[in-house]
Amino acid sequence: MEAPLLHLALVGTPNSGKTSLFNALTGSRQKVANYPGVTVERKEGFFVTPLGRQVSVVDLPGTYSLRGRSPDEEITRDFVLGKASGEIVPDLVLCVADSTNLRLTIRLLLELKRTGRPMILVLNMFDIASRRGITVDVERLVKELGVPVVTSIAVRKGGTADLLALTDEISAKLAAEPQENSWRALSVSELRATQREADRIIADCVSLPARPDTWTARIDAVVLHPVGGLIVLALILFVMFQAVFAWAQPAMDLLKSGFDALGELVKATLPDGLLQSFLQDGVISGVGSVIVFLPQIILIFLFILLLEDFGYMARAAFLMDRIMGGAGLHGRAFIPLLSSFACAIPGIMATRVIDNKRDRLTTILIAPLMTCSARIPVYTLIISAFIPAKDVWGFINLQGLVMFGLYVTGIVSALAVSFVIKFFMIRDYAPAPFMLELPDYKLPRLKSIAIGIYTRAKMFLQRAGTTIFSMMVLIWFLASFPQPPAGSTEPAIDFSLAAIIGKALEPLLAPVGFNWQIAVALIPGMAAREVAVAALGTVYSIEGGKEAAEQIGQVLATKWSLATALSMLAWYIFAPQCASTLAVIRRETGSWGWMAVTFTYMLVLAYAASLVTYNVAVALGAG
Amino acid sequence: MTDHDEKRPHMPLGLALRGYTGVIQHLSTKDTGSALSDIELESRLIELGFVEGARVEVLHEGLVGRDPIAVRVDSITIAVRRREAMAIIVA
Ligand SMILES: Nc1nc2c(ncn2[C@@H]2O[C@H](COP(=O)(O)OP(=O)(O)OP(=O)(O)O)[C@@H](O)[C@H]2O)c(=O)[nH]1
Ligand SMILES: [Mg+2]
């Protein structure tokens, strides 16, 4: 008879390498990074042990105790205790420790023992511990703790061989009768006693050379310097946004000319008609105009992944703590907000590490104001069309500077909104504590960066192939039908459904300087921000007829006034143009109400910002 | 504990300046003004390794009001605000 599926759970303090271990065991590609609180969800994976036992392993958010202080820690607690309804209790708990820092994990392990679950202590990151000259008397540790102990190097090939062997050995003799669960939340004095006990065991079994990581100390001397640190942070962000603009250009030009050639080919080989128009206007001018931005998206992710893997995120949170606190934000809000530069969805999920409900809600509400990567195509398109590509002060690209300005505006508005929330809604506000482990720096791992970029690029292209493509088909259809009556002299598109819809909306948007083409682009832009670029591409391409082989950017430069362009930029800083973000807000807050609040406040801000921008620009003669 | 420690005055870690090194004497979470309840604050501090006898060193401080501080507690570095660090009595 085949042995039943063995259920493992990965439990441990934050940043101890649980997800790395999970990936090593199951071959998955879950997100790994060097700061506490990366994993905020439960993830299950499967593998087969060397002896052929089928295993299910669950990766869990890191936690310092089973008390469950924040939503992510509750997930871990509920899974370990089998509280989640209909949940199977894990057969074996792998307690994962960072070997360079055993105090907190050993205390957690002593607490975990009370649950009566069979356990293995995994001394992970053993490579770093050995390098620092830390030695562990494993036999003695086994005796003291009463649980099997194994060393592991989750990020090295074969680094989990011992763990696999031990799992086989233990699972063969797992008691059928589950042991008594005597766990309950520890009182303060029990906690203290447990930590004392843990410290005693460590003193007996582990020899620590008094040699903290000197590299970390040296880097922190600069990076955490009260003034120097803030300058470094500002520089990093500045270089990041400049780079997105300047460095991606060659690759983007290449993609652009590729799509141009493709368009020419279609025009040359296919007969005039609907099929040619569909391929050229819908697919190439539409979807193609979004794919062109892939290099920029990759660059921004590269920067964020490098910062995350290096261990900088927790430092940035440290530097920004008081500044964010002034705006009423929790210190732990910084990392979710910085992740939102990539995409607001993981950013909103990451707020689960915030224990205080109201602080978490505030962070969720403002996360969509951070400039996510989906805004990049819109910003870039308009900036390249309207802002001259000259250098200021000799070395700063003006277009890059405007881009930087848009990012800064997003950040400042987010802080302002948070301030307003704090001021009007939360009268009895007491600043929540900020307590965060600052992990030692680690050299970014090429493999995990590559995997991170690959997953993101794949997601972007998949979206281009699905959401954006289907929206484009819709737009192309709306802009092509009904066809004009024979013999009409006006442009064909004027007879289309798109024009009818756009013109119906135009009066509403005329005060902010938007024409009917923009109105049409904004509606599918609700599905995803980039769609607006594709929609404009298609609409103007159809409108321009066969001769419009020009780039969408050049078309805009002739069709829009500068005031309209600036108004559009202002709109995109604020507008809630992303259905998936709204859906995640609903899920994470558990309420349609907060989703509606987010949608409304962002829409109101967008309209107001565009209105002001447009009118000021017109008054200054840019109309 | 050495004689050296006995002689040093007890003070809250929340008042220590950069470069300060000492040993935790006890936790006193009353009247720190933290948003957390006394028990919750004490639990959290212990969970991060702030227990009697642990060596601490103030490694870094922030710009605004020298807050927060980065504290080395035995083998790890923890960032805390001074307000919460007032509960940690060191010498
Ligand atoms: N050198 C070395 N680095 C490791 C090892 N295991 C993990 N890391 C690194 O440690 C960091 C944290 O790893 P994660 O797997 O994200 O840790 P986690 O426990 O899942 O963290 P949370 O999800 O935040 O609780 C990453 O930078 C990893 O690359 C190891 O065995 N050796
Ligand atoms: Mg993880």
C-alpha cells in the first residue's frame, strides 16, 4: 500500500530562508528577498523524497511567535494549529532558522514544541554561519531540544540533501497517534523564561566568534548615516527613474522598428480591407505599442529586485520612518509602498505585515497612488511626444526629469492623502511602533534576479497577449463599425461606434482638455492602464487611414495641445485605472465600501488635477 | 555581571546616543507613551530578543529627533523608535 501524502509546514522567524527552502524542495519560483515579511500568503508545493514518499510542503509567512499579531502571522498560526476550517494539521513542522541568528528561532521552537507537532530544526544559511566561524554542536543541540536537527543551505544545489534524508527517516517512524496540543499564548513571564532557556541552550551548543558582519557595518555607516543616508536614498531613486528613461531607449527603438517593419510587411502583402486594418491598426499599432515598453518595465523591476535582494529595503524603511510618520503612516508601510512602484497589487498584499488595522487600511488606500510600472507606457509616450529631449545642466535628461517629477508627485500626493486621513478620520491617533529587523546585506543572487525578471516579463507579455489584446479587438471593432455609407467624404471613423461613445462623453471631459479619442481610450484603460496607449494607437491609426504609418507619439504631437498632454499626465497620476487593483483592495479589506472609497477619491483627484493643470497650462499659453 | 556594570547608572535605551553600549537590566513598559498596551509592548520586545542580560549597542540614529535608532542586540540589528526603547532599561 502506498504511504499517504506527508504534510510538511515551513515555520520560522522572518527572513530565515523558508521560501528559498520551499523553492529548493519543490522547484517553485516563489518570491525570495532579503527583508523580513516577503511571504504574506500560504503556498503549497509538492515533491518526492529520495525514498519515494509523496510530500506536500506549505510555505508560510515568517513569525516571531504563534500569537498572530498581524494578518500574515495569523495565517501561520492558523495553519500550524490546524485552525483554518477543514484544515489538516501538518504531520511534520520544519522550523527554519537563520544559523547566524539562532536566539529568536530557538525560542520560537520551544514555543512550537507545545503544539505537540513532530518537528525538525533546520539550521539554514549554514554557509554564512561557517564563513563567520560559527560552530554548532549539533548532537548536543538535539539532546537539549529533543528534536532532530539538520543543517541546510537552501540556495545551493544539493544544500537540502541532509534534510531530505532526515525527512525520510522521520516520516517512516512518525507516530500514528497525534500528540496533545498544549499550546496557548505565552504570558510575558513565560516568554521571558523561554527566551532565557533558549539563550542557555545556545550558550551550551553554539560558539559564536564576536565577529559581526563587517561588510554590513561598513555599508551601513554610509547608508544609515542620518544625512548621508537620505542623500543616498534620493540618489538611488533618481538614478532609477532616469535610467528607466535613458537606458531603455536603444532596446525600445529596436522593438519599435521591428513593429514598424511588421506593419509595412502587412501593408505590402495583404490586400486592403478589414483583415489588413485589423492586423495593422488593431494588433500592431495597438498591442505592439504596449510591448515596446518591455525594456522599461524590465529595468524598473531590475532595480527593485536588486534593492530587495541586497537588503536595502529595510534600511530605506528605517530612514523614512519619521518622515512617513509625520504623514500618519506606519513605519512598516514603506516597503509595501516601494513595492508598489512595480505594481500596486503585491504592494497591497504586502501590507499584511502591518499589525494595526487602521494603519494597514491607510496604506492600502494610498498604495495605488505610487507610480506603478503600468503607468510607464502612458508617461513615456506623452513625455517623448511633448517634452524636448535636451539636457539640463549638461547631464540630466529633461525627459527623465519630468518622469522623476511625476514619480515625486505620486509620492507627495500619497503622503498628503494619508495626512488627510489621519487628520479627519483618526482623531485619537497614536503612532504605531516601528520595530524591524535590519538583515545583514547579501550579494544579490544572479539566479533569483533572473527568475524575478523573467516572471515579470512573462506576466507583462501575457497581459499584452490577453487583456490588452482582447481590449484592442474590442476597440478596433468599435472604431471600424459601422462602416461609413458609400460616397461619404468625412473620415470613416466619424461614423463608428467608438466616435459615438467618445463624443457622448466628450462634454464631460472637455473641461479637462480631453478630446473624444482620449475619452474612448480611457474606458478600456480601466482594465489596465497600458491599454489606453494601445487604444490611442488603434484609434488614431484607423483615423489616419492607410497613410498613417507614423508613430503614435508623432501623431499625438500634432493632434494634442501641450495643455491636453499635461492634463493627461496629471490624470494618470491619480486615476483609478486598474480593475485588478480595485479587486485586490476589495479582497484585502474585505469590503466593497473601501473599494468604492478608493475609486471615488482617486477619480475626484484625477479630475481636479487635470482641470487645474489644463486651465493653468491654457492660461500660460500652452492651449 | 561585572563590577563595571554595577557602577553604571541605569537609564532607558530610548535616551542613549549613537555609540552607546550596555547590558539590558530590565524592561519597564509603564508610561512609555507607546500605542501598544504594556503587556503587548513587553511581549514584542522580548520576542525581538530584548531580554535581561542581552548586550545592546546603538549603531545608528535617524535624522529627525535622532529617531528611530538601530540597535545591535546580541547577534542581530533591530530598528526601533525611541518611544518604545524607553521601556528598555540598560546600564
Ligand atoms: N547564503 C545563503 N543565503 C540564503 C540561504 N537561504 C536563504 N538565503 C537568502 O536569505 C534571504 C531570505 O530568504 P527568503 O527565502 O526570502 O526568507 P523567508 O524566510 O521566506 O522570509 P519571509 O518570507 O520574509 O519570512 C534571501 O536573500 C535569500 O537569498 C542560504 O542557505 N544561504
Ligand atoms: Mg518567504
